[in-house]
Amino acid sequence: MVETEETLEEWKRLEPEFGVKVFLTVFYSLILILGIVGNSVTIRVTQVLKQNGYLQKNVTDHMVSLACSDLLVLLIGMPVELYSATWYPFTSAEGNVPCKIYNFLFETCSYATILNVATLSFERYLAICHPLRYKALSGGRTAKLIVFAWVTSILVAVPLLITTGTQTHVLMSRARTHHNLTFCTNHSQYWGLYRASIFVAFMVYIVVLGVVAFMCRKMILVLKSTMAPMETATGSSENSSKHVSDKVKSSRKQTILFLGLIIGMLFICWMPNQVRRLMTAAIPRSSWNISSIRSYVVLHPIADTFFYLSSVLNPFLYNLSSRQFRSVFVQVLRCRLKLEHVNRRTVNTSRALHATTRSLQPLLRSLRRNKPDANTCSAPQTDSNPAVPKSQSPHTSETEV
């Protein structure tokens, strides 16, 4: 495509300034480091909790799959983002095939993240709302759900292998060629397929978000309904079970908080990126003017920042919703694991209670021995009172007791 010298200057104005490039590089690097450390430690923490009996295997598998997809999003997307969108926005030196592979892998890992959140929510939905069905369908369910999430993500991303690639725009003056603009973008000859794939992917995002919100609402209602009877519990064991009830209510409140944060994160962090993608599918690139390109260039870093933050926030949400996860997370960071196995911890607690009971036995025996002596000493005091007849002393003693 041949353009004028004036158009070349307008294209140059679209490139971010040097200070903006440095800021985005530092900011993206911080996100990348936090994401790699957070998700790597999360994988280790889930394994430690599972080995010590604090976390079920199915929940561990979902969390590991989610952390792996977040790691791949950061490792695949961030370096390419810094090079091709920040420092050299109009130069795609990797070639046509790497451009296709990059778009395919990035789309696969991105949608694997949101689908892993959906399968984890579905697993918790069955456990909380339908516990009998959850136990009946326990055989191989988690593995099938994780495979379903990744296979669906691959199917969503397959059209990008066909519809994307590199395109070159040659900018020329009257005398000579000035600049070559090379983009990793969608091909105009496959515009219909590309447009359909983007809209289908957007519908998958909306449907998953709606289904997860529905399941979370059901779980919140069930958790609230089970918390209500605890507040009205009475009887002889009220004092002994009060501490346990407080722990159960606190744990369920943390679950409700975690689910609400997940829904908010998916909506806030993914929506700007979906809007950017819809811009590319609404109008063919050949019909874009400088104003449209300028709007896209401004939206691109904002949408990508929120999108990459979604891959960093999951470990923080785990730490926010679970005190035990937070404790083990810090221990793994310090390389000082102090967590005992749940069975050994139970045995140690039982031994401590047994030792406490044995140490109190002499005191209880002495109290039992001293009780008759107190009654014996109280009788002469009653008899010595001239205001009370001797015949009424047994009745008076029984009322006082």
C-alpha cells in the first residue's frame, strides 16, 4: 500500500513517547515478576496442603491448572507485548508463522484461564449445593472437567491459525521509500471467519461469566441458609460448640468473599480487552482511518494491563480468602515449612487435651474431698443462731443449697 509523506508523519505520532515506553516496560516487568512468583508459589502451596491432608485432590488439580494457564499467559504474552506493542509497534520481525502460533497459543491460554475458573466454580457448586450428586459423580470428574476446559480453549483459538498473520504497509514519498509498516494482524481475505471467531469467543466469555455468577449466587444462598440455624442453636452444648460454629461461619464468609472477588475480577479485568477485540472485528482494518487507529493504540496498553493483572490477582485472592493458605504461602516464600500433617496435628491436640485433663485430676479430687467438710462446718453455725429454732434447721439448710 503506497501513501504520502504526510501520512508517514501521522503514523509516527501514533508511536508512544520514550517516557511512556520506559514506564510501561517497568510496569509490565513488575507484573511479570509478581505473576511468575505468585503462581509458582501457588502451585507449591497447593501441593503442600494436599500432601498434609488440608486440601482435596480435585481442588488442588483445578488450582494447579488455573495457575499454569496464568503462567503461560504471562510468559507468552508479556515479552511479545513489550517488543511489538510498546517499543516497535509498527514492526513485526518474527514472521508470518510465529505470528500465527503466538495468537493461537495466547488465545488458548487466555480462555483456559476463564474456563478453569468455571470448572472450579462448578466443582464447588456441586459440593455445596448438591453434595449427594457430588459424591456419586466423584470418579474421574475433575480430570474430565480440566480436559474439557483446555480442549474448548483450543477450539476457540483454532480459527486464529488461519485468519491471522503479518501484513506490510509501504509508505513512500515522491522520490523514495521511507518506511515499511509490518503488523501481526488479521488477514483481509479471511475477514468473515475472523469476525465470527471473535464474536464466538466473546459469547463464550459472556456465557461463562453468567454461568459462574449464577452458580456463585446459588452457593451464597446455600451458605447463608446453613449459617442461619447456627445462630439460633441452644442447649447444653451451646458453650462448647460456640467456638466451632464461629470458625465454620468465618470460613463460609471467606468463601463468599472469594467468589464475589472472582466475579468482579473477571468482569473488570477482561472487559477492556474484549472491547479492544470487538473493535478489530467490527470494521475491517482496510477501512480504518488515523482516528480509529489512534483510539485503538490508546486502548491497547490499558486493556492489556487489566488483562495481565487478572493473571496476577488469583494468588492474592487465595491469600485473602484463606488464612491457612496465606500462612503456608509465606512459609514457602521463606523456604521454612512448619506445617504438620492434619492427622499428626489431631493426635498432638488430643494428647495435649489428655495431659491437661490428667493434670487437673488431683485438683478435682481435692475439691471433692473438701466439699463434705464444708457442709459439716456449716451445721454448728446454724444451731448457734438463737433466732432460728433447732427443728427448722434441716429445712433451712436444704433451701440454701
